[in-house]
Amino acid sequence: GAGVSQSPSNKVTEKGKDVELRCDPISGHTALYWYRQSLGQGLEFLIYFQGNSAPDKSGLPSDRFSAERTGGSVSTLTIQRTQQEDSAVYLCASMGGGRGSIYFGEGSWLTVV
Amino acid sequence: EDQVTQSPEALRLQEGESSSLNCSYTVSGLRGLFWYRQDPGKGPEFLFTLYSAGEEKEKERLKATLTKKESFLHITAPKPEDSATYLCAVQSHGSSNTGKLIFGQGTTLQVKP
């Protein structure tokens, strides 16, 4: 597709369940980001992938959060044993080239009940 | 530590009343400064990237400028459809920064007809 695609767009899950959020970046983009935005808050960095380099995981809030990027394209963000404070919009973005523009998807809205 | 501060937090304008939004930053070597527009329930929409002091970019009623300490987003003769939250973010060359964007808290603009 032309833009960054995220799925699901909405997810309601029970506390303690695991969830997986998917991101399809713009074709050819080598860099991929995950951010979290809680209601009325700013964007919080989670993790950054760039090509074959080791990802920058410095923003992951706990060991319940993990992400992988397969084949340098699609990425999955996994949250294990979800808690109510994990409720937020999870945004994915991608960038092509060293000085490219960074484009965001529409986000995955996660509600933990 | 890289920091981004946006002001004001909220701005109300009458249609046609021009104004400016401010983004002050401190980084260990600026790689790029990004402006985004975010509508409620949507992902951030890319507007501009600025790379060096003195650079300016324009798009319709928006003009972004950059100095060594801050960036301004000038809105000329705004229309109600310009109402949104405007986000500023920086990407630095610092050793602790692998390419992630550091976001400000945003300025919420409301333009009344």
C-alpha cells in the first residue's frame, strides 16, 4: 500500500491476556518505529529498527513488551499479560533513507478491561 | 538529554487571524526537526522536515522556520479545517540517539469561523 498499515485498528482484551499488534511499513523503508500515545498525552518512544542493526529497545516500559521485525519489513509488537495501564494507541512509523521523512500509520487502539 | 518544548499548549484563533506556534529544543547535534499535524483519533500526518538553521518550508497556509534553538510554525489566515494538534519532534546525532524522534507535548489549535 501507499502508507503505513497497522492492524488491528481496535483491540479490546482482558487483563492478563497477550496481544499482538502488526505494522506494515511503506515499501522500501528501512527504518521502523513504534510509539505509544495514552489519552491526552504525547508520543512515547518504544522501539526503533534500522535495517540489519540491533534495534534500539530503550523505550520499552517493561519486559512484558517485545517487538520483532521479520525480513526487514513487517513488524509485530507483543504485549504479554496486559495491564489496564497498557491501554493506549500504539503507533507505527517508517522512514526511507538516512534523511527521509517519517510517516505514521493510523494506530492500533488497545483497550484492556 | 534531548528535549522538546512546545508553546502554547492551546491556541484559539478566529478564522483569518494569523499566528505562530513555537518549538524550542535542546539536542546534541540536530539531525532533523519534524512537524506533524494530528487530528483526533488519527495518526500524526507528516508536514515538514527541517535540517539546518535558516531553512524554511511552506505548504499552503503553513510555513516552518528553524533556528539553532527553536522552530516556528507560522499559520497565515487560518481556516477552521486547520484545527488540530500540531506536534514537533527532533532527531539528533547524539550517541544515545539511534534515530528515534523525541516529541513535544503538542499545541492544540482551534480556529473558529
